[in-house]
Amino acid sequence: MDQAMPSDKYPKPHPLTKIEDYSEGLRTLLGQGDKSHFNIVIAIENGLGLKLPEFSLVVRSQEKLGPIEAFTEFTPLRMIVRQDIYEAAYRDDFRSRFTLAHELGHLCLHWGHPAPKLAPSAQKFKDSPRNARIEMEANQFAGAFLMPRTVACRFDDPRLLASLCRVSEVAASRRLNELWVQGADFTTKSVRALFGVNGQKK
């Protein structure tokens, strides 16, 4: 009987629960625990750099990278970040923080997968649903990494979660939806809000 040829081009799919585990593990490794906010640049450079000595974060000019904001390489092991994204992430810019967390997702979930060399807006996924799945997983990881379950489950308003964790409202909304899909335990206030009760007593 013929066997399917093994492929190392695409990593295996990761369920949301496993992505959650990876994000919590990395937060613990970097000493962030259940913090609602931290400087992601410092965490990567001083935390991951110490725990994984072969890893490096490399900053390159916008002239050199062009539309590419960041990508991860595995040989050598490094995250390449455009200078303006690096500086904005250090200043707590929502989008730039998410970009770096997204790359951490590739590092944790997609070891060895070749990074795309185009900006996310220019990537063509219509002929490669597996690439689209890989990018979605990295986004799910970023949301979980920046908004830990223990923090996110206390909120029913994505605007408040976004402000506390320094992410966009869109990212906060997606995070709450993903936790709801996983059956996370929300506070009574959160559950009431989801059903439109708005905290009123029955």
C-alpha cells in the first residue's frame, strides 16, 4: 500500500487549546505570568535572548526591508524586524506589538516553516489555504500571548480589554470570541453581557 510522502513544508495544524498552551508557556518562560501588559521588545531581547542563547532579534532599516515588517528565520534562529516597527513596539504601539507577538507565534508553532518574504497585505493565500492557516494560527497565538486567558475572561467589553493590554479593539474582540469558542469561564458580568442582559438582575 502506498504511503503518503512526508512533507516538512507545512507544519501540522494546531488547535486553539494547544496554541493557548504554547502562549502561556512562553509567558511563563519570559517571566510575564498573568501580566496584562509588558514591553514586548524588552521581553524578547532580555527574556528570550537569555533563555535561548542562539536566538537573536535583528533590526534592519526600512530601506532594506521595504514593505516587509518582520519575519522569522530558523537557520540561523532569529527574528528580523524593520526598524520603524521595532521602535513603535518599544513605544507600545498596538499594531507593532501584535506584529512581534505574531512572529513569536511562528517561532513556537511553525518551527522550520519558511517565512514569507512579502508584507502580509501582499501575500497571496488563495492558492495555499495552508499558508492562510499558518498565518491565522500565528495571529491566534499573538492574541493569547498579549491577552492571557486569566485577564481576558474578566472583560465583557473589548474596548476595555484592548486598552489594558495595549492591543487593538479588533484583536481584543477576536480574543474574546476565541475564548468563548473554547468554553472559557467568564465572569457573571461577561456572560450577562454576551446575552444582552447588561448586568440587570432577573
